[in-house]
Amino acid sequence: MIDLYYWPTPNGNKITIFLEEVRLLYNIIPVNIMAGEQFNPDFLKVSPNNRIPAIVDHEPVNGGEPIAIFESGAILLYLAEKTGKLIPQDARLEVLQWLFWQMAGLGPMAGQNHHFSEYAPEKIDYAINRYVKETGRLYGVLDKRLADREFVAGDYSIADIAAYPWIVPYKRQSQNLEDFPNLKRWFETIKARPATIRAYEKAEAFKNSNPYNDKVMLSP
Ligand SMILES: N[C@@H](CCC(=O)N[C@@H](CS)C(=O)NCC(=O)O)C(=O)O
């Protein structure tokens, strides 16, 4: 069984999408990041950077004590290697490059875009423009990559799963998918996958049953 420390955000949804794809049993432990629960000492033992998502795997491959993992990219890689799924071996190096691209580029830049456009106490045009522009540049990079292939690297993989939840809020990021036709086609394909639908249904149910208030989210 996997314990998933979760809140319905793009980084949290990466992991539910993966787990729904491979049908691993998991138990969601909510961490209300609006109420500061990410700073609870027990959570910090699992996730020292005080951020969701994090997991504890109670059945590591080699047996032994439960393993705690934080950082969504590391979690995806761990789970893909554990299950042998969603990491096509003929494209492994490409999967890793695009996974790191998402973790170091698309996620942080789109996160800053959300922050300066919606949460910052004052509107700073320079910062808003910088991150909207950088998000658009990254959308363009992904669009170009997808011009001659169905998925980011080989078959559907953790590289796609890492990027998809960060494209879901494209309107909040002041982006228009019509400007990125290859990205749009990829987006619609992933959106229609049964596992994606289940993951987002879970996120919606979760939002409806919790004091979720998008406007006070700390980050991203
Ligand atoms: N690089 C981290 C980023 C995680 C992250 O930023 N998580 C946000 C929610 S999406 C969070 O927990 N924020 C809490 C806070 O800012 O204190 C990852 O990909 O796991």
C-alpha cells in the first residue's frame, strides 16, 4: 500500500494520475496547505521541504522498512521503476530529460505565473509579463516537440504525466491552446484517458469535501 500525502494541485495530481494508470492501491492523506499542515512535524519527516506531494511505500521492492519519498518527479520515477510501467525503456533517457524539463522549467515558471497573476498582494506588471511570457515559451517548446509524435518521449510515460497537470490551468496562465495545435491534440488525448478522468474526479470530490479555497493557496 502507498500512502499519498496530497492536496488537489497540479503537483499532487501528477501522482494520482500515475496511480490510477497503474491501478496501485493507495491511501490519500490530505495535507491542507492552506491551513499550514505542510509544516506539521510528522509531515516534515516525510517531506522535509514542506510541500506536497509525498509518498510512503509500505511495500518497497526489496522488502524492509517503509520508504518515504518527496518531490513529484522523484516519486514518479520511483513508482515507474517499481512497477516497470510508464517509463518506456527504448526512450528512457528522453523520458528523463522531459521529466526534468517539467520539474525545472514548466512547473516552476507556471507556478510563478499563477503567483504573480493571482496571489501576489500587488500587481507587478514586470513579473506578470515575465512569467506569462516564459510559460508561453515553454508551451511552444512542448508544442514543437509534439509536432511529429503522439507523446513527449516514446509511448505514454511519466514525462507526459508530469507535464499534463500544468497545462490544465492554461487559462489561468494566460495561454491559448489554439496557439499550440500539437500541444492541444496531446492535451485532449490525455484528458480523455480513463485514469486521467478518475484522477480529476478524485480531485474534484476532494475539493468539494474540504475547505478548499484556491485564492489563498500559498504556492504555486
Ligand atoms: N518541486 C516540488 C514542488 C511541490 C509544490 O510546490 N507543492 C505545493 C503544492 S503544488 C505545496 O505543497 N505548497 C505548499 C507551500 O507552498 O507551503 C514537487 O514537484 O513536488
